[in-house]
Amino acid sequence: MNATLEEMAQALFKQWFVDDLSVDYEEKSLDQISDLYAFGGGRR
């Protein structure tokens, strides 16, 4: 039973986070992100 649950969890994870990446993200450097938060641009 544990093996079946593990297989199901792996399949869901793969579907949600690997196969279905339809969201477009803008790539930024860590410096750009830290500047955004340091100057209050990341808080809403």
C-alpha cells in the first residue's frame, strides 16, 4: 500500500510541477529581487 501511495504522490508532483509549467515567469537575478524588496516594491 505504501508503494502505491508513493507512486501516486510522485505522479501528482510530476504533473503539477514538472509537466504543467504553463505560467510565464520573468527571470531575474538575486540582486534585482533583493533590491525590489529592500525598497518596498515587493510588499503590497
